[in-house]
Amino acid sequence: MRDRSTMFPDPLGIGSSASLSLAIFGEVICSLGFIVGAFYRLALIPMIFTMCIAFFVIHGADPFAVKELALVYLAIFVLMYIAGPGNYSVDRLIAKKIGGGK
């Protein structure tokens, strides 16, 4: 029986288990930071990178119907990166403490 990490794609050539670990980091850990607004834009970078790999590399030769969801997530992540964190994010609270309460 094969280990699940050996079945995970290795598009970057760093090994299946390392690729799986980076994908989990981008999709779970960074998503939590994105949700609470902690290191908002920094957390979005691995998420954008993961969706770029999914859309352009993993599903590159697939029909559009298969890779459509990756493109939707990629577009939303890029738009959220441009928009930035909201007023009730952890980043905004930190900026208020550092900036003197503005």
C-alpha cells in the first residue's frame, strides 16, 4: 500500500511529501491567517501561489471545466490581496497600537 504523500503531485520537483506539506500550509495555516486578518497579505501569497500551480501546472492540460474552480479561487485571492484587510482585522489593530491610535 502506497503512502498518500507519494501519490501527491510534485510540480516543483522538491518531493511529494514536501509539496504536500507546502500545499497544506498554504490552504490551512495561511487560510486561518486570512480569515482573522493576521498577516493578511503575507498569508495570501502562498494561497495565490498554490492556486497558480493548481491552475497552470496540475490542471494545465485539462479542459476548462476541470480547472475552473482553481481559477475562481485564484481570482478571488488576487482581488482580496489588492483590497487588503478590513477595519476589524488583527493587522488593523496592530497598526493602531503602533501608529498611536489613528
